[in-house]
Amino acid sequence: MAVEILMPALSPTMEEGTLAKWLVKEGDAVKSGQIIAEIETDKATMEFEAVDEGVIGKLLVAEGTAGVKVNAPIAVLIEEGGSAEVAPAPKAAAPAPVAVVAAPVVAAPVAPKTGARIFASPLARRIAADKGLDLAAIAGSGPHGRIVKADVEGAVAKPAPAAAPVAVTAPAPAPVSAATVAKLYEGRAYTEIPLDGMRRVIAARLTEAKQTIPHFYLRREVRLDALLSFREELNRQLAGRGVKLSVNDFIIKASALALQAVPAANAVWAGDRVLQMQASDVAVAVAIEGGLFTPVLQDADTKSLSQLSAQMKDLAKRARDRKLAPQEYQGGSFAISNLGMMGIESFDAVINPPHGAILAVGAGVTKPVVSASGMIEVATMMALTLSVDHRVIDGALGAELLAAIVANLENPIAMLA
């Protein structure tokens, strides 16, 4: 018998992907767990593993094909002793695709109904018979709930997990059609640029964020002179180790420590409740061609400046190469977006759900200021804007968090204590 290999959901936001490269060809024998293809999602290029054993009978989708929908057939696998007949899907409704972060899984395990036809690979049937297992009691993890080798290797069949609750959302307003917009520019020259997967996801998430999150904004200026002097001295001492700290490294550390000092602000919105996090997992926006990533530095409060610097450089490089694993850009409770290196003095950032806040960082600007003694002097000042989700953090709490960040940046030596 033949079974269809389906396009997997490899990230929570994936609806379609690009089949970047086949690592097998028709006629090749494959084993369960063998990497058979590379698939580009909206965020990264990921490896796809076979979930069953057999021979590749036909490749249905050519390399480089974009816009392949999740759960669409991409190849046919002929199992041991099987024919080219594709196994039919059970009449019961197929489960919704599950977004995964590790080994790709085509669908959630489906437990066969009593009296229903049981779909299982010949190898799975043989192993089950050898072990004396009842296939009707085993949940299938293969396409359309089909029972495969991995499902019967355990001594005891596991019950199928409960179905995930379905999220109900209000219908979105109808978007303006491309034809309507194009008509406005009849007679004018333009280049049409199709949206790739990443751009579509960014557009959808930012629209959702601005429409559903009650943003408010808190603004402060921070004096950088002590930090710049301290950074210069540290870099001089660390030069022999090849370490060069950036101002952004200090901002990450300052934010992580502030989240520990104001723990009620270290929180995320979870629909009908707030989750207050224990660790300071800080996401940092990284611009890449065609979009951006927000890789997460976990436990940033416990890491040294040099550790944060090295980790941030590694994450940023792999983000630009689209080589981040999903677990490296998912999660976190707080984000930083720094446009100061691009000359932007101040701006308001959009919160990345489910985060409770995001810090927008501007450029350091030399300007006259009034000192504590009332004298006018020259100082390097940097504008900070904290965008806050009012469902998670109230005004006073947000102000306390921003004050803690400013205090850390203006007293950098204390961050090493």
C-alpha cells in the first residue's frame, strides 16, 4: 500500500511553505526519522523527517515550489510489500494541523473509533502482532491518523490526547483588494512585489497587535556618559579575549535585571489570564532582508555581559541566515527594538504578542543638560519609549519598570554586582 507524505506545519504561524530541496529521489528507501526534505517556513529553513519506512514512489511537488499548503500531499511512500494504491483517509474529519518546534509531525495522533476500519502500515501490523497489541487501542501519528512503526514500538498503547480547544475570534474586516488599489494608480509606473510567507505573517501579526492590544506609551531619557565610559574600559580589558561589548548588550542586561526588580511587570497576556514569568527571557528585534526576527535570550538576568554579547551575535547571524530553530524566536515576556544605530532618535514600537511590553531605543545624542547642581553641561542622552499592554501592566507599574531600566543604565557598574 502507498501512503501520502503531507506538507507539515513546522511553526505556529505556518499556513504554507516552500519545498526548498528534496534529499531523496524516487525509488530511494527511507527509514522512520530519516531527513527527506528541506522546507522553508515563514521564519526559517527546516529539515523534515519521514514518519514511516518504505520506498519513495513519487515526488508530487518539485524542488523550489512555493505556496504549498500545510497538509497538501508532497510525495507518495510505498511501504514494504505494498502497491501504488494510496491509503484512503478515514471518513472522520481530519485533525487540525499542529505547529511543532522539534521533530516535524504531520498531524496529531488520532485514536481509531470502535468498529471503524483501522489504517496501519504492514510493518506496524507485524510488530503489533508480535507484541500481542490491539491496534484498535493505539493512536496513530501518521497521515490521516494512520498507525506507523513508532506507535507500536512501546509495550503499551497510549490513549490519544484530548483535542485542543478551538480558538474563536471575531471575523476580520474584508481587506481592500489588490485590483481596487491598482486601479487608483492606473497610468502610473510601479513594480508589483508579491508577499512572501514572512511578510504575510508580519502584516497579519502587526495588524492584530495594533487592533487588539491596548497600547500605551511611557517615555524617559537616560544619560549615557557613565555607561559609555564604563563600556570603553571594559572593552579595553576584554580585547585580549576578542570581546567587544555594545550599548545594546547593556540595554539587554539592564532590562533583564529590571524585570527581576519589578516582577509583576515580567508577564504575558494569555487570553483570559496573565502569566507572570520567573526568568527574564528577553527578545531582541533583528532586521533581516524582507522582515525581522525577535530571537530570545533566555535567563538574561543570570548571564554576564560577555555571555549576552556572544549569544546575541550568534542569534543575529543565524537570524539573518534564517537558520533559527522555532524555540529560539518563540517565547519571552519582554522585547527590545533598537533603531539608534540607524540614527533614529525616538520611536514607538508595536508590542509582539503575547509580550507585556517592548522597549524602543533611540540614538545617543549629545546635548546640553542641567546638572543636579543647576549647572548647564554637555551630556549624551538616549530616548527610551516603553510600549505597554494595559491588560498586563498598569501605568504606575510600567513607570516603575522603566525607572528600573534607566537606573541600571545610568549606574552600569551596579549591574555587575
